[in-house]
Amino acid sequence: MKKNIAKQKIKNGIPSIGTWVSSGNPLVCETLAGSGIDWINIECEHSSIDLGELVHCMRAVEHTNIPVFVRVAGSDPLIIKRVVDSGALGIVVPDVKNAEEAKRAVDACRYPPVGKRGIGATRPNAIYPDYMKHANEEICVVIMIEDIEAIKKIDSIMQVPGVDVVFIGPNDLAATLNVPLGMDNQHPKHLDAVNTVLEAGKKHGVPTGIHCGTPEEAIRRIEQGFVWMPIASDVALMRGAFSNAIKKVNDSSVKSESSSDGKFY
Ligand code: 3PY
Ligand code: MG
């Protein structure tokens, strides 16, 4: 089956950069796969992307070496089952609050005797004849820490066998800390919580990651010791690029010369 290049990098302590795909659009996935990125993550927690659209996104990058991660809606095995059976090479589980939830997520992603995943992955078995042999090893389990309750229990969460990455969701974390939202959050309470996760990861030998807003933030996070970083999302990057483009044109003298009502269409 397809090797999970992102998981290999992380296991060797090499930082791995990806992005979130919130559009659920196969052409966006194809385009990102050619950008030098290590992986893409299809956002199925806070979007309307359904399973059919998800599989089209997977097909769009099947011919490349880019692994597809999927952020599911929660740690319930009934939610994880159909996504992992659709062929995801990484599962991102939001809002894991304790070791039990982390174990539940790992169990849903790994076949017995390691975990409790049910047998019968239709699509992966159709495209990878050796899927059953390698699935446990290639699938990357990323659990998210984004609640102050999870920060308090971080040592026990880090000790759950089979967790490949512990990943911080900065905005939900800010919300539960009752501090202003923001990706590169500089509020002292937020900095403290992020540092607690980073240090626990170092202590227990578990790779850590955090959602970054910009490449500059990703560089700083790598310097701190984080290894699994998405930079923004397809829709955020598209909006940012077009806002800048439109602003440049609107701010230029061409605009005021060529537009009678002061607007640029
Ligand atoms: C958050 O910031 O809450 C996230 O879930 C980012 O992925
Ligand atoms: Mg979140």
C-alpha cells in the first residue's frame, strides 16, 4: 500500500508541513499535491464535506505520494470507522479530553490485536492488495488537544500507546481558556498551555504539532520542537492571496485613473 511519507518523517523527528482542505474539492487537492506539501488534511469536522466528496478528494491524489489525512468529527469509533475504511492514511481526532478518549481513537484506527478496528475496508482493499498487512503501520493517528481539561491530563494522554502525534487546536484552546482567539496566540495563558503540551511531548517522546496561520509561524514552531504543522487552509490561503491581489490593484494609480466611481471591478 501507499507509504505514509508524513508518518515516516515525524517518526524520524523531521518536521512535516501540510494544509487543511476545507473546500472538499478534488482539483484543489490535485493542485496542492504538486506544491511540495507533505500531506493534505480533509476537514470533515467543521465543514459540509460528505463521504462521497471525501473519496473524490482521495482519488485526486492517489497517483501521488501525498497521504490524505482526515479530521473527523470526534473520537466515536462509528465516526472513524467509515472514514478509515474510505482509505484515509491519517485520522485527526478533535477535542480529546483524556487518556480514555485517546485510546478509543487509537483502537478505532488499528486492527486487532493492537486495536479494535472492524474488518472489511472495501475501498482500501480494492486499491491496495496488501492493505491488511500494512494498514496498522501506515495509518497515522493524530489526537487534538484543544481544551484546558486535556492540558491538565496531558501526561496520561501522552502515555497512550499508538498515538502518533499530539496536535494543538489554538482557537478552541483559546476559547476554553477564555482568552482572545487567534492562531499565533500570544496571550500568556495560551503560551503556557502550548508549552505544557510541547514539554510533555518531549518528556514522553511523542511528536507534537500545532495549527499555524502563516509560514513564519511554522518556522518558529519547528524551532520550538513541533513537527506536524498545517499552514492555514485552502480557503484561508485563497482568500488571503486574493485580498492582497485586489488591494494592490485598488491601491494603485491605475484604479483611480480607469474607474469613474472609484471602485475597481
Ligand atoms: C482550532 O484551532 O481549534 C483547531 O481546531 C485548528 O485545527
Ligand atoms: Mg478546534
